[in-house]
Amino acid sequence: MSQFEILTKYIPMFQEDHIGEWVIDQENDGTAERPIQMPFVNYSETVQRFIEDVYTFAEQHQELELTRYREILKENGIEGGPNDMEHVNISNLNAQCVLALMMEVVRAERFSEGAILNFFKSGAIVKCLRRLDCLESSNEK
């Protein structure tokens, strides 16, 4: 098994997956008896497994220091938060920086519901996974 396979195996899966959808409560009226549930994204099983695998990869590869994802991005000239990830040219980034971008998106979901959905819809996550696959093929790191 290759180093990034735990993540890159998702490339073909995401091309056929519905990823997720917003769930908006339209049944309740906001009264005490029927409070309105806050909107949330119902992610597919594939996306949920991917998120778990990002954390698993980070845990198994402590040498990459992915808990420092913000510092890693800053060291590579990438600032501005997860919203800017869609506009980052990843073609010259090393594996640690690409993984830091993905970690930032996964972590952003904890603070901003739907963050991951936007990156899947834009194709940014699959671009990152393809970059990792390319780096592995050429043995760069």
C-alpha cells in the first residue's frame, strides 16, 4: 500500500458520489413545542469515511506535523483561511502542504457548517488528492 493510498483511493469514489446536501427544517414552525432545527449538511457515507481517514492519516504520520496545518500553510505563502483554498495553485506544493490544505478544510467544518461541501463541489478536494497521487508516482515529498 502506498503512503497516500488511504486518501487517494477516494478519487474515483468522489466522482460518482453525491457528497452531501443541506437539510433545512421545513416541518417545524419555531414554537416551543416545535422548534426549528438549525440547517446542516448530511454528508454521504463516503465523505464521512474520508474525514475519518484524514484524521487517521495525520495520526499515523506524525512526522508531517499536520496539527500545525495553519503554520505549514503560512510557511508556504498560503494565508487567508479555508475559503482561499479553492484558489491555491497546488501544482507546485509538496505533500505536507497539500495535506495541510486538506486538514484545514476538514477542521473548518467544525466551525462553519458546509465548509467541506463547498470544497467538494468546487473540485478542490479531488485536485488535492490527485496532487498527492502525482507526488507519490514521482516519489516527491
